[in-house]
Amino acid sequence: VNKIKVGVIGAGILGSLHARVFHEMDDVELVAVADNDASRGTKIGQLYNCDVFTDYNAILDNPEIDAVSVAVPDHVHRKPVIDSLNKGKHVLMEKPLAVNLEDAEAMVEVQRRSGKNLMVNYNNRMALPYANMKAVIDNGSIGIPQQIYAKKLLTIDTPTKDLSWSASTSPIHFASTHDIDMICWFLNYPEVKEVYAVGSKKILKSKGYDTLDGFQAIVKFEGGVSATFESTWILPESCSSRVDGALQIIGDGGILYLDRKEEMVTYVDTIKTNAPRVAMGGIVNNRLQGIQRWSQEEFIASVRENRKPSIDGEMALRTVKICCAIEESIKEEKIVKF
Ligand SMILES: NC(=O)c1ccc[n+]([C@@H]2O[C@H](COP(=O)([O-])OP(=O)(O)OC[C@H]3O[C@@H](n4cnc5c(N)ncnc54)[C@H](O)[C@@H]3O)[C@@H](O)[C@H]2O)c1
């Protein structure tokens, strides 16, 4: 097969994974990577023998490149995504679509006009536990969902060590966005009626990070189904897993649970008990397998087959609307009606 030629914009934690997976896919050629920070790009260039730039326009100006991954911080997705679509590239971008409605709508508008694919990497959907939950719901095994609970709790090293830009996002846009996308997908995108949320800025603010510690929100959908979303990113680093996630879907004919606190494997070292996130993936046959690879495979397949990707900009725009309503409800201390 002819190889699809790709570039990666942003070579941080997630961009490095995108680059690795593209490098490991037989029908893809990783041509170039771009990061403002030259040392990050250079590391990827050395690992995978691709071109390295500090200005992503060098990737977009290469007519041989069919598609790009955009893996830059949450609040700066708009420009590289729009520039890439305008230059005729298909785009796989990191979640969330954006951290405000204006950016999100502008991106979807440009995508529509461009006729190019825009896939948003809500890769949790590719994880076997979540994919199986979707099948259980679609089979009608728990009846019609009525009441939902979704939590995603992260340890404090995410906002204080991993991300230099945590003050420009929040646990809503960074963490619960996955759960909100998931529940909208499970329920086949019902209309939202209203949102009420509370949240606080205390612990992280006192440490110099001006972002929410966490929040709790209730989202009411059409037809009366309601969902509680809860997130925080101030758990101590001594937790066994960096992500404590759970879902509970109560239907009129049953109940469905997911508990990701410790995903079957634990080990104890001299510091603490550790629970690696094995449901998300791992190295098998010397390649990174699991959700990130499957998500990138879906993107490449959508480009090859000239069809919509399974997670598109319109879907991600719905999630941004809910996230922004949660933010507004916290700020204005009121119920936000849609
Ligand atoms: N899908 C998932 O499960 C998942 C998990 C974690 C993070 N993410 C998302 O991935 C994105 C990146 O997060 P990260 O953890 O890799 O952050 P990071 O800070 O590790 O990496 C971001 C990189 O982008 C670079 N950058 C910023 N602006 C740029 C520009 N204009 N051109 C080129 N490079 C630029 C930075 O120098 C940095 O190297 C975020 O949107 C985040 O929410 C997704």
C-alpha cells in the first residue's frame, strides 16, 4: 500500500506517543515533527529518523504530507488546527477541541469548509472496558439509562509537574471532558437541558497554580436522564494510580459499573503500591498497543477510506458546550439553561 505521510505538531507527552505510533504503523510514514521547544522535537527526530522543525508551518508547506497530529496545550489548539485544515491537511487533534466556545465553533466551521477530516482523540472510547460498556447499553441489557455517575480523579503531579500550562485549562476541560464525551456517546447525543455545578480554587491556587482544584456537576439531558460528573486533580502522589476513574449507569432494567481504581495489576516498590493503567495499553510485540494506537489507526483508516472519523469535530463541539456551561455555572453560581 502507498504510505500515508504524516507530521506531528507538539512533541510533548502526548505528541511523543503520536509520533511513536505513526512510526510503528506499517502503512504510515512519519515525515516530520515540530515543537517550539527544539530539544523536544530533536529527541523525536533522533528516535524515529524524521525531520524536525520549530515552526509547524514547515510541515504544512510540505505538499507531500497528507495529515497531521496536533498535540499542543489545551488552550492553543485553534491556530495550528485551523492552519492545518486550511493547508489541506487531515487533522487528528488532542482533546479537548477547545477550552472556549468561540475557538471550538471556529474550528468546526473551518473543518466543514475544508472537506478534510478532523478527528478528536477521545481515545478512552477505544479502551476495551468502555467499548464493552457501550455494547452493553446498545444491546439493551440494562434497559434505558436513567441516572449516571462519572468520576475522574487525578493526582496533583499532573497540574504541578507534567503540565506547564495547567492554569490555562482545568479538570473540566482536561479530565472530565473524556467522561462527558463518553456519556454523550453512550446516550447517542441527547440534547442538554440544563447544567448546575460547583467547584473551588483553593489548594492549587495557594501553590501558585491559578486553576480549579475540582468540581461536581449535574447535567440534565432531554428525556429526564441526568448525569453527575466529578473530577479533581489534587490527589496525593502516593495514590496507587494516577487516575482513579469510575462510571455507573443506572438503567430502567439494570445497572452497569466500571471501576478503574486498580486495573487488575498492582506492584509494590519501596515507596508505594502502584497500579499501572493496563486497560489503556502497553508494549506488545515491541509496539505500543492499546487505545492510542487504535485511535490513530481509526484516523488513518478514515483518511484512506475517505469517510468521517468515528469521533469528529461536531461531537467534540457538544462536549465543549457542556464543559463551558459547567464553567459558567461555577462562576455565576446559577443553573445554566440550554
Ligand atoms: N488523549 C489523552 O488521553 C490525553 C492525555 C494527556 C494529554 N492530552 C492532551 O494532549 C495535549 C498535549 O498535552 P501534553 O501532556 O502532551 O502537553 P505537553 O506540555 O507535554 O506538550 C505540549 C507540547 O506542545 C508544544 N507546543 C506548544 N505550542 C506549540 C506550537 N504552536 N507549535 C509547536 N509546538 C507547540 C510545547 O512546546 C510542548 O512540547 C493537550 O491538549 C492535552 O489535553 C490527551
